[in-house]
Amino acid sequence: MAKHLLSCTVNDEPVEVLVQPWDTLLDALRERIGLTGPKEGCGTGDCGACTVHFDGKPIASCLLLAMQARGHNVRTIEGLGRPGALHPLQDAFVRHGVPQCGFCIPGVLMAAAALLTENPRPTQEEIRYGIAGNLCRCTGYTKMLAAITEAAGATAGRRS
Amino acid sequence: MRRFELVLPENVEDCVKALAQGGAEAKLLAGGTDLLPQMKNGLLKPARVIDLSGIARLRAIEPGNGQGIRIGSAVTARMLELDRAVRAHYLSLAESGALVGSVQVRNLATLGGNLCNAAPSADMAPPLLALDAEAVITGPKGERRVPIAAFFTGVRRTVLAPEELLVELAVPNPGPRSGGNYLRHTPRRELDIAVVGVASQLSLANGVCTKARIALAAVAPVPLRATAAEQALEGQAVTPDRIARAADLAVEAARPIGDQRGSADFRRHLVRVLTRRTLTTALARASA
């Protein structure tokens, strides 16, 4: 079966890449575009490790076929901040020492970043709800909540 | 995943043609949150997958003919959760959208997918039953409309023929003096499947209930209405006693099985509790 040409935007750059019909967006990002920040944990949308932004909204990239991203904007953890210019959430995660094994962190950061874009001053309840789709097998949720709370204060203050 | 041919139609007509050519070997792909896991674990092995994401009409929420609203079958759970018009007049449907999966899943999962997968526990089915929605279906022979109460024919079975597509849901506006609510019970708060789900909708005039709808999920092979419970409320003032009586009658409509998520007795208990709670909230919203 013929490969398809996927044209989309990834981390603000236009991308054209050949994909198989059965490649997921996560497959295309990791194996064809070389962005290994999004991780495959469960492959069924339960763990959130593959979370990316799709037209600004958080999705499980393991549940979208690559070709369903045609014409859309995708952002991965690689496009959230960069060394020397970290996103406030990344900065807070580093200072709070949130990552343990680190596998869930790209997904958690993308979910939290989407939450703060939609809701710059979330309550604790809203933060918990916003990252409910992200599992951390190290169970490092307490520090995540502290770091997201701090970053929310910083970003909300900066915007107002 | 097993190999398949991927078709990317940009309108409903091309989609129906691709379905007719694919026959029973074709599968429609909307949000993928049910289909892709089943393809990954080998439960489903379609030779042809037809992607609905390129068909703009299926992703629209628009005013219906006259009063009411038309909701495209590929509208996501997250869109239902946040859409102002849906929240204003069809709140139980927005509530069901908000309960599905995580935000990452709700941004993918669709109304049409929830209905066409036809799980007895489908969260979006009870609100649509309680709102007297109609399914708008298209196929090679043209368009037809089916009341949502007649849409489900069994566990994971619907009235859709293999070459037909669910295009949208037409939902009549219940009016200003009407209120609804959807609640479900799950052991986990997030990313879980309803042990029982109940939607209620009450319309009032001069303190009397003019129309009552109570719909149940996960207590029978298909989502169903508790019509005897509805009739016990219509034409009367809705009092706590009458709500309790309706909740008892709703239990009689349920035909639950016992499984790993809950025993049949527990499910009957949940029907009573959730019917009482949703009716109480629906009454408060209709009176507000």
C-alpha cells in the first residue's frame, strides 16, 4: 500500500514527510521526524505520555493517525521552550526537581501548558483535573502540583 | 497495527462512495479513541479505513431548522463540554462530554463515535434520549432520520447499514422552562466507564411538569428510557415524594447484568440514587 505525503506544521516549521497509512502521529513524530520527546507508554490513550498540542489543544498522539494531522499545527515538548529560554513550567519543574524517571514529564508539561493557556489561574482542583490524563509511575504528583501552581502564578502575573 | 488502505474524503458524498466500495471490510475513523486501540490489539482488522476528519460538515455545531441544534457526528467531547449553545440549552449533553476520558481523549473522542460504538455504557446516549434527539443518517439511497431511542439495536449494534454514515444529531430545543442533568457512577473519577449513567430532563409550566424524560445507560443491552417513571411525573407538580416514586419506577425499567464493574443489585441501587439526584437537579435548573 502506498505511503502518503503528510504536510503539516510541527513546532512552527512546515514539515513534509512520507508516512504509512497505519502510522500514528506519535510514530511519525518519533520515527520519521526525529522528535522523541513524546513517549509511547500505553498506546491506548490512558497514560498521557504521548501528549502533544494539536491546533493548541492537548491530544493523545498515539490515537491519531499521522495523516489526520494533514494541514494542522502540532507542537511537541521540543517546541515548548528551548535551552536558555525555558517555558515557565519547564523552569518550575527543574527548580522543584519534579522529574524522577522522567518518562511522563513531556506529556505532563504539554498537558499543563495547555491548561494554563486556557485557564491562566487554575485552582488546585482544576490543575488536578487538567493532568488527570497523565500517569506518573514514580507517583511524583505532589511536586508536579507545586511546580504547576508556581508557574501558573508567574504566567498569570506576567500576562495581566 | 495490521496494514490497511486509508481513504481521506473531504465531503459526505465521497465518504459514502468509499464506504459502498469498502463494504463490510471498511471502518469509519472519527476520533480513533475506540477504533485504534481495537485495531492495535487485533480485535478489528479493517482492510480500508475512511477518515472523517477532513469533512467540515461533521465537525459543526449549528442552529437547527426552526428551534433546536444540529451537532455534527465528528464534534468532539471537548467541544460539547465547552460549546456555549450546548451548555445553555442542552447542559446534560455538555455534562456527558465532560465526563469522557481525559482532556487528551476528549479532544479526539467524538459524539458519533460514542453512539456508533454503541456500548451500553455510552455516556452521550442518555442525554440525547432525554432530549428527544434524532440521528441524521446518510447512505447510497439518500438521507433518513431515526429517533435516537430506535438507533441502538443491541450491544455494539445500531440501525446503521454498512454503507451508511451518521452525519449529525438533530436536537430540539427543550425550551426556557426546562432543565436537564447527566450523572454517572464510576469507581475512579477520571478515565473510567460508567457502572450506571442516568440523564433526566424536566419541562415545567405553571408549576406542573409538562414533559419528563429519564434515560438510563449500562443497565440493559441498549441505552433506554424509563417511560413509566416519566409518566408518573408528567401532569403533576414535581415533589420529593414523586421524584422518589419515579426513581423506584426507573429501577423497574432497568435490566442490568452483574459484571466486574458492579453487580446487578448494585446497578439497580445506582439507578434509584442517580435518577433521584438527576431529577432533583433537573427540577432546580428548570425552575431557575
